Amino acid sequence: KQWYQRRVRGINLSARISMAKAGGSKTLWPRDPSKPLKFRMAVPTRQAFPTPPLGPSLGSKGINAPKFCKEFNERTKHYKEGYPMSLDLYVYEDRSYKWEMYYPITSHFIKLAAGINKGGSYKGSEWVGTINMKQVYHIAKSKVENDPRLSHMPLKQMCMLIMDQCDSMGVAVVKH
């Protein structure tokens, strides 16, 4: 068969191309106005200011940036300054919003444990630091205990995910 007649995920490729040209299921609009738009971002604790890059990205979504920054800084005052907090922002049609804050992102803890400022540029060929299995275990345990999105995940699986992330950041995981 020709390459364009092969079936890919239940729909042949020529049908996929015509769906993409027509807008198909990949378009965002029109959408259900009763459902909010969801945005995911990482904002440093106690350092949210209505200046770029955060201010314009909130303003383009119709959110009052100074009010959001004040609210975010108030909710993160018990964290150490500068931890990048993961949050989900839900914006409704009437420009109201709600947001859910989660535990700091894993790459931050890996960089702290390895004592580096930045991960490697080339995955698998450039090693910029090392951490041991005990540190991986502590990062995984804190993520599973404190992040509600990961509470269902077994600790062994979380350790494997962190080791994969270490590999992609250029941080070697050693036994001791």
C-alpha cells in the first residue's frame, strides 16, 4: 500500500490530513463557554510581580495581575523564597479565575541536591552533577506526600520518574 493509505491510530493518514485542513477536532474554538480555560505555569514563591514575564501573560488572559501577584505572594509566604511552584490557572468567560497551587517542581529539587544552577544541554552526553539514591528517595517521598496530583503513585514508580528526569537534565544517579 501507499504511505498515505496506511492506518494511523484508527484513522487513515489521508483522512487525518483533511481533518487538519478543515479544522477537525484539533481546534480550540468554538469551545464550551461554561468550561474554563486551563493554563499551567511555574511561578517562584514570594517573587510574583506584575512585570514581565508574568504580568503580560496574566493580562492577556484578562486577569488583574497586581491582585493575582499579591494573592500568590500571600499564599506562598511560608515557603522559602524562589521555589518554583507549579500552579494550574482556570480562567472563566467573565474573566474571573481560580488557581490551584502544587508542590514545587521536581527539577528544582534535583538541582538543589546536585548543587548545580542549570541542567546539561545535551541529554545523555553531558553530565553536570551527581546525586545518590537516598536523595532521589527523599525527593520522591516529599513529592508523593505533599502533591495531591501524585498521591496515588507508588514510591518506586516516582523514584523511577525522578531518575529519568535526572538523566534528561544531565545529572548522574549513583548508588551511594
